Amino acid sequence: MAAPASAEAPVRGAMTPVPHRVLSRVQETADTWTLELDPLSEPVQPRAGQFDMLYAFGVGEVPISTSGDHEGGPLTHTIRAVGAVTRALCALEPGAVLGVRGPFGSVWPLGEAAGSDLLVVAGGIGLAPLRPAIRHALARRDDYGAVSVLVGARTPDDLLYVPELERWRSRLDVEVDVTVDSAAAGWHGRVGLVTTLIPGAVVDPAKASAFVCGPEVMMTFVVRALLERDLPLERIWVSLERNMRCAVGHCGHCQLGPTLICRDGPVFPAAAMTRLLEVREL
Amino acid sequence: MRTLDELLAEAPVFAGLPQDALTLIAGCAKNVGFAEDELLFREGEQADTFYVVRRGRVALELHTPERGGLVIETIEPHEVVGWSWLFEPYRWHFDARADTPVRAIAFDGACLRGKCEDDPVLGFELMRRFAQVAIDRLQHARLRLLDVYGGAGVR
């Protein structure tokens, strides 16, 4: 008997990892590496904002946002080694094989933001999911008004993609501003919260869209600062990460109030999430 | 050429003050400049001056035997450097160093304290505004204590 058609059937192969070979492994910071991956069968092609499940064979699987642009290039993921699985993934040398399921989740609304100024606010590892969106906007620069990229990190040594930040900063058509929480004497950049960069961002709040990614506490305060800058709440998007396990909305581990982050997110309109983020028990 | 009280009005800490108050405050102020790496003031010294940055960046630094110099905050244009001039014992708690060439307005703290005592309405208004600056920095420091970027996960 034929199985009944389901309107919400998982995407094809959603639960089957596709083997990928590590092409390159670049250390970004003391605990963070970027892996470029080449598929051994059907390629996985996430869009900006989406995530894949990376499987370190025999250890486990974790959700990692795409951090590259995959228009013909390798699959790229930036991973911070914070637990057993991520440590195993970060230790993979070129030539090693891992499993990839995906892509999953929602995307940064780059089409919706086209025609407006674009304000990107990243904190810590949150720059990784935003990098494809920034690259997209810079590659199609005429589609956007002013573009401002604000980056916060713990220390100068914790900044991701420093050479690329420098390349962006050298362009005349994008503002890049960086701040760190603390630094040794000799650091010649800003020291302070990433929210302190928002009042000086070159965008026009009346016609700007904002993409925000970082730790939840940071995003809560960034959204407040954006509202104080008179950006409309409906023009702000955030990317969340909770305890994503299955990535297809079945297991419920990543539930946040009425939403499942893996199925409904990870990119959400801030209007849908800011109140939920302030509920302590969620 | 713009007058000092016109320049003062650009700083959020003085924004919206009536012209006579700005003129009064400008009487305690002068334009100053610092070369890169020059100290505006040093920890423990008498806090008799404060600054509003016009151009450049000022780094507030704390020195510890184990970790050397640490930049704990940077101050950008139109922001205030220093509030210890307003509160006893009038001593700086940090070094302030010009991270870039800096142009600033320097204020004679004792002069301004005297005017505040002579004019309690102005004194209350300035105290309220500098308390806001101090509270904003305190809130920022508290948030940075959370070390939000350093949280370890389990995966």
C-alpha cells in the first residue's frame, strides 16, 4: 500500500548524512576553526542563515550555520570547539570525512531588505551565520542603501575573519566598526559593548533593515538599542540557536514557546521573539 | 570660528542646557589637544579636570602586575572622560590615554564645582547628567561582566 502523502514531509534525505571530505581547515581563533567541505555524493547547498547538521562519526551531531557562500564553492562551516562533538569536528584534518545533513531552517531576508539600508550586528561566533548575508549584500552592492557591519567580540584575539574584516573595512561603500569587551594596552580599536556602536551607525533608521546574531543576551540588548535608534521592530531579524537535535521539527528539543527553532527558524523576525527571549523559564 | 559654548552644546551631556548655563560652563573650559599615546591623566592623581572628546579616541586603562595594561573602555567623540572631579576624594581611578591624536574640551573641575555650589539649580542639573553618564557606564560594565561571548557549551 502506498504511503499517504504528507504536506509536511521532511525534505528528501533529511535524516541521512551525506559524506563530505574536509578540503581545508583554518584556525580562526584559539578555539574556532573554519572547515571547507567537498561532497562525496549529492551536494548540500545552504542559503545565508540556514544551518546543517554536522556528524562526527562515532561522536555525535551538531547544528552549525553556514558561514560561506556556496554559489559553486565548497560548503563552509565555522565551528567553535566547546564540547565533545565540536572538538572532534574542529580536529578533523584535510582529507577526513564527516557527515552532513541539510540544509535546514529559514534564511536572512536579503530580498526583503533589498532597497533599504542594511545594518548587520554580530557578536562573537554570531558573525559566522551573518558572513554569507554580508557577502551577498557586498556582491550586490547596488541592491542596498548604506551598509553597516558592527562586530563585537570578547577580546581582539577572539575576532573572527580578521583579514576579511580588513578587506571590508578598506571598501568605501561599507562601514565596518569593531569593538571588544576588553583588550590589552596596545589595542587601537574600540573597547565597549557592541550596543555602543549602534548610535553611530551610518544607516537611516527610517529605511533600514537590521540582521542580528550573537548570544541571546547580546541580541536582547541590541534589539533594545536598535529600537532606541528608531528602527521599526518589524525591520529587525535575529538568528537563534537552541538545542537543535533532529533539525526537522520532530524531537522538540529546540522548542521556545510556541516555536521550534530548527523548523521555524533559526532566523526570526525580532517582533516574534523578543518577548519570548525575556521569559526566564523558556 | 565656533565658540566654546557652541561646541559644548554638541555633547550629549550638555545638550539642551539653556544658553546662560552653557556660557557659565564654558567659562571653566578650554580647547586642548593630545598626541597619540599621551596621557590625559594617571590613576591616583588629583582629579581636577575632565574632558569632552571632540575628535579621536581615549582609552581608559588599568594596570595590574600580572596582566600589564588593560583597556577597560574607550571614549569616542562627544563623550565624557572622567567624573571623579565631581566626587570626593577627587582622585582618578584609571589612566586615560590618547589612543589616537585627540582634540578635546578640558574643564576645570574645581571651577565648575564652585559654580554648581553657587547655583544649585545648575548644580543639580549637572549632577543629574553626570549621574546618567556614570549609570550608563556601570550598566555596560555589568553586561560585560556576563562575558556573553565566552559561555561554554556542551556539544
